[in-house]
Amino acid sequence: MVGQLSAIKLERWPIERIHVIDSDLGLSGAQAAGRDGFQHLVTEVAMGHAGIVLGLEVSRLARNNADWHRLLELAALSHTLICDEDGVYDPAHFNDRLLLGLKGTMSEAELHVLKSRLQGGILNKARRGELEIALPVGLVYGPDGRVGLDPDRQIQDTVRLLFDTFRETGSACAVLRRMRAQHILFPRRISRGIGKGEVLWGELEHSRVLGVLHNPRYAGAFVYGRTRTTYNPELKQVQLLLKRENWQVLIRDAHPGYISWDEFERNEITLRRNAVGFSTSVRGTAPREGGALLQGRVLCGRCGSRMRVRYDYREGQQKPYYSCNEGTVRRAESRNCQWVRGTDIDAAISALLLQAVAPAAIDVALAVQQEISQRVEQAAAVRAAQLQRCRYEAELARRRYVKVDPDNRLVADALEAEWNERLRQLDALQREHERQQQADQTLLNEPSRQRVVGLVRDFPRVWGDHRTSAMQRKKMLALMIEDVTLISGVQIAVHIRWRGGRTQSITVDKPRPIALVRKTLPQVVQLIDELLETCTDGEVAQRLNELGHRNWRGDAFTTKKVTLVRLTYGLKGRFQRLRERGMLTSTELAQRFGVCPTTVNHLGRQGILKRHTYDSDHRYLYEPPGDVALLKGAGSRYGGRPPQLIPVPSSAQGAS
């Protein structure tokens, strides 16, 4: 900061009292942070250790007025003088301080003019599309300064494979999963430091996929001003992405690209739809986990907002529900706009989809088979290019090792280790290539083709197969249906908008309340009432199962289920019906005729007394006999004694 002292006469100042501060030479003076020399100067001035500050242009001590006026204020408080080639100034005097402030303002204005001129030249060159800026991997500058595709075929094929995969899947995550599953490496170019400009190959990451898909240079467009530099709360520079209408320069078809501009715009729309956010414009999101078939494609027919999906787990099954909570979130309303159970809606949409797909089954089969063949061939070509590059690097390492002096073991050992490493990489890549090629052949053989054609011809079976995942069903539905609008009323109105603009409307019955679902059919209740006249609960259950009746769950009737239905609907049981007809228990009959209950049971087993089952095989009610002498005579045969009344314990009362 304080230099060039030879231009000023300092004979009167002892050399030990002169401190030269030059640690900030070559550093920008835009801000004081990070400039140790300026910080040291401010500290010395504030503590009163400096008598005078000398420099050729004192205004260049700080490139902004905030730091410059802060220094002047401290110099005025500590009575420190300021000296440049024009004179000596005392900041404590008004006129000198005014002049120093004017010099700082002029210096800042000078910097602004210089910056504006430089930025103007850059912008004019960018508007002509002639500004050379860093290109993404896959694009290079030619000898004439024009942008073209990278001459490396492996780089071209890999970049094209990324765009083709996104065109098929419609999801950046799906692109990442497929390319990693195929063990395909992606290139990147070193932008700074040692090895600048060299290409490195490594595993693909999600951020790289998004960077490639969002970059308009791959669509052949010249773009300048996509970002704006600003500062975060920590005063660090950060880059902010601007919207397309705020870009400074956009020239379409400026150079060759990997995709067209129309496809780039479609990719941008797809990526915005895939973004998860609470927005009414986010429709048709990428298929995700969950059984809701219309996830991301359901609109509320009342407010027009996108309906959300929630799941309810009951009895080990996932039940989807479509609900519109726009008003609850946006306007703090007390209840949701509407909600609909998704099971019936998904079933109706599936039926319509099967009807629409059936006529084009053969065309779909051929298209699927062709897509599989193209995908396999493209991936195989990229892997073959990787294998060829690895062979070249191994051969290059061998030539280096052969040319080295054998006596120079330090160099020879290092080159030999590099050659061995290249050979190991080549062997591993060769084995992986052969394994993947064998796996791909199974997709292209004749049995596989026949299976694809057979499955597509029997599309309903494929759609309903448990091995078909929910994500696959959603992908197939997205090819046919744009969105579905629901209006819940007495019935659910379903308005379908197909791809191409055709619309269709259907109605779906609302699901019955669980109380009605669990309710036993009236004809079954009437049948149970009729059977109870002659059957017990267990016999009624057996008879119902023989007639093919089932409960609301589809389970067979049991004694307990019949008893529950009888009690729920207030039907008279078998015991009550027999009692109303005058039937007696064995105890009551024994007390009436003065015999033992065992005698009554024995006579019932012999058929002398007529008995009726009311609960199980061991519980009976007896009809009163018309001939009392017959009962007494039958009882006298036990031991030759006249019948006597045998006391019965109270616990046995009512037992047979």
C-alpha cells in the first residue's frame, strides 16, 4: 500500500521509522476483507502509531468509498497525515478531508467507467455469438474458432445415450439408475489447475444429469447471462440462475448440437413437472412408489387445483385417497375441498385403458421390441468404445515401459506398476462387457421376442399381473392419459382428457359406508330366521354354506357368526322358540313327574320321550308326555322300586 517512497524526499525520517506495506500488491481493492496489508494499516492508524501515510495515489488504498472514508475518519481522530504526489493533507481539516473524499469518489467513478467499457465489449461480442466461453463436455472449439461436436466418438455416443435415455424414461433419476446399471462412465473435462482441458471418466451423478439436461448449449444455442453473481449473508460470491426471459443473449441454432431446441424445451417442461412442490401447475409428475394409479394427474373439479395422494393402511393393504387440500393450506379453511377414495376410480380408469389399448396391441409389441433392440445396441456401442479406450491406454503404458532404460529402476518400476494397473482395468472391463453382452442377448433372442408379443396381445393379464409394479402401470397410463378431473357428489363424476385432446366422462358409484358394507344381506337374515325354526346355530351355519352364502368378507359362516347375526337383528334363538312351544328341560320334567333327570335323559335317548336339540348335541328340550303312567312305569324298571324323587344339586339345574 505504501510504496514508491523513492519519489518522496524522506531524508528527515529515520529509516527505522518508515514501514513499507506491500503485502496487498496484486490483490483487488474492491473490499477490505482478505487484504491483510490494508487491515494492518487501518490498525496502526487507529492506534495512533502512524504519523503520515504516503503513496502515489492514496485513493487506491481502498477501491470503495466505505473503506476509504473509514480510513479518513480514523486518520482525523489520530491526527495522521495523508501524503501523495500532489501534496500533504490533514484529514482533521475540512478542506483537506473534502478534497480527499472527492479523490476517492473520482477513483470509484473511474473504476465504474472501466468496468462498464469492459462489460460492454464483452456483451457486444456475445450478441454476435463470437464470445469464447467454457463449453460443456461434448462440445469443443475448432481451429477456426467455431463450436462443434467433440471428435471423440466415445464422448459423443455417451452424451447422446444420456439424452436418448431421458427421452425414453422422462426422469433424471431413471437416467442415472439405467446408466449406472449398464456400468457406463460419463466424461468430464478439467477446467482449471494441472491437466486443464483433459477428459476424465467416472461414475455419473444426479447433479451431472441435471446439468446436461438444463444446458442449452447441447441444443445448439449460444447463451450468455444465464447466471448473476451476488453475495450471501457471509459476503461470499454465489451464482443465481436467472429465468430465460432475463438472459442477456440467446441465439438459437448457433452451432451443431445433440438435440433440437424443441426437444430442449420439452425436456425443461418434463423436469419442471417432475419437481415435487405444492403448486397448482405441477401436473403429470414422474411415476413414484405407491399404489395410486393417477398420482400427479388428478385435478379437483371444484377449484381446479391438483389433488394430492395419501394412503391409509388397513388390514395390511395400502388404500389410496385423492384429496384436495388447497384451501386448507392456502386459505386456512376448516375442511378440505373434497376427497375421494381412489380404489374405485383406479379400477374404472384401468378398464377404460384396457379398452383403448386392445386394438393397438400388435403395434405396441413391435414398438417395444424395436425400442429394446435399439437400447441394447446403443449401450453395447458405448461399452465397446470404453473397452477400446482402455486397450489404447494399456498399450500406451506398455510402450512407455518398453522405451525406458531398464537400469533406471525408479522410473521403470513406476511405469511397470502403471502398465499392470491398466491391464487389470482392461481385464475387469472386458469381463464386465462380456457379462453384460450375454445378458443383453437374452433380450434379443427369439423366445424373448415371442414373450413380448404374447404379453402385449394379452395386455389385460400383463396389467393385472402382481409382478407388474405400480410405477410401470403409471408409465403406461402416462402414454395415454393427460389428466383426470374428479367431482364428488351423489356419484363421482370422472372426466378423462386423453393424449391428443379427446375427452371422455364417466360416473363411478361412491363406496358404501363400512356399516352398510358389513351389513348382512336381508335375504340371508330372513333365511336364518326360517332355519332357526328347525335348526341350531351350528346347523344353520352348515346349511348356509351348503347354499353358497358368505358374509361381507366372503368368508364361510360359522356358529359364532350365525349367533352374532341372530343377536344383532334380534332373532329368537332355537331355545326360545322351543320354550314358546311348551318344551321343558330334563330337570323341569323330572320335578313334574317325580323322577330323576337321569331317567328323563335315558328315556330321551331310547326315544320314549321326544326331545329337540337347541344348542349342541348334548343340550335338549323335551316335549311333555301325554301318558304319565308310561313315564312312571318306565321309571319303575330301574331296581324294581317305585320311582322316587332324587334331589338334584342346584348347579345341575337346567342341565340335560
